[in-house]
Amino acid sequence: MKELLKDKKVRFILSLLAVIVSSLLQTYVIKTFIQSANLLSSGFTGVAILIDKVASLYGGSISTSLAIILLNVPVALICYKSISPKFTFFSCIQFMLTSLFLNVFTWSPLFDDMILNVVFGGFLYGISVVIALKGNASTGGTDFIALYVSNKIGKSIWSYVFVFNAIILCIFGTMFGWLYAGYSIIFQFVSTKTIDAFHHRYERVTLEITTQKAEEVISRYMQEYRHGMSCLEGYGGYSKKKISILHTVVSSYEVQDIVTLMKEEDPSIIVNVMKTEQFFGGFYQKPLD
């Protein structure tokens, strides 16, 4: 029980650190790259910036930090039960910290070159989202929606999020000029590809396991995981000894833990990891913590 509590405390601290770092990095990108280059960011942060720019056309001003909170809170309430209370809690901390940091910190532009601002800024913005996701949180807004749908259908929908953001950017282009809208779309494309490159929660792989201790490995695996497993009997072409070939499909982020667990039962086990392009049938997707 003490170990479980300790583990929960560690995970809580790691999640808190992740959202703090994510918020700081996101604020840095907004101040250093987005605002200095007149770009529009993605998601609800982008909508918040767009609202402020629209207000400025009529001589008014709406705080970007306040708009971020007002846009995110309703979605957070809707997704509180649908996704995960803890996940929603840390996500709320993330976007509230971002709102706070935007009013606290001031950074000067890093580059004068627009292309460098777009590419480097887009990459760092994507990393800020990945850090939050790794900490079992998000940057709020469209991330909530994307993760809710992804958990339901079992695959990533970041490409659809990009389409949504591109529509926002087209509105931005209609009102403020297509040059900066075009750069903003490239910025969003870079950040989306960065997320896809580092966030693999919804990718699936097939494990082909060769072992002489099939019963022990299967028993231990079934105790720890809720995925199915099939077993075929065979023999080694060189050793001529009896072996078992096990097959299972798992999420890519689970692979290392599964391999470690199986090696505890059979140190000489052989595991072949193969990318699964398509999978049809029942598949257990672990809920967001």
C-alpha cells in the first residue's frame, strides 16, 4: 500500500512538473515567435489571439490570457467525466499557468527571419504539447476534443485537428492578410507533425514472441495486461528443441514494459516488434490516467 501511495505521489509530481514546463515553453513560443512574427497559434489559444485581433479592429482589446480561460473552462467541464478527472485537472492547470505566464513573462524575438520563426517556433510549440501529453495532461482546448475522440476510436486524429486550425487560419488570412496566414499554416503543420512524431499512444504494434516457457510468460502477461494472446507450437530450426510462438497486439508505448516483464519469466526470450498498419477486432485501450 505504501509503495502504491508513493508511486501515486511520484506520478503526481511528474505530471505537475510536465505541465509547468509545458506552460513555460508554450508561453515562450507565443511571446518569442508567434506574437513577434504576427503569427496565429493553434487551438483555443489561436482563437483567443484571433478574438483579440478582431477586437483591435474596432478599437477594443480582449486579454488573450482571459480568453484562453473562458474558452477552455466549458470544454474542460464537458470532458471531466468523459476523459479523466485527473487528466482534466492537470490540463486545467496547464492552460491557467499559460494564461498567468503570458502576463508575467516578457521575451524578446529570437530571430528576424520569418522562416526561422515559423519552423523553430512550430517545432517548440509541438514539443510543449508533447510534454503535456507525456505528463498525462494536455494544453486544453482542441487537445481535449482530439484526445476524447482518439480514445473512442483508438487512433490519433491530430491531422483533423490541423484541418480545424487551418480553417481558423484562413479566417485570419481573410481579415489580416494571406501572407501571415500562410506562414501560420506552415507553423501549425510543423507543430502537428512534431506531435505525431513524438506522441505514439494510439499506434499499435504486433509482438511475435519465441519462448520455451510459454505457460509462465502467458500467465504473467495476462495478470498485468488486458490484451489477448495466441500461442502456436513449433521447434527451433537449429536447436530442434520445442518452442512456442506467441502473438499479441499492443499499444506502442507499452512495448518496453511488456518486454521487461517477459524477460523476468524467460531471460532467453526472443521478441520481434512489428508495426501494425491496420487492426480489426476487439482491442483494449487503457484509459487516460
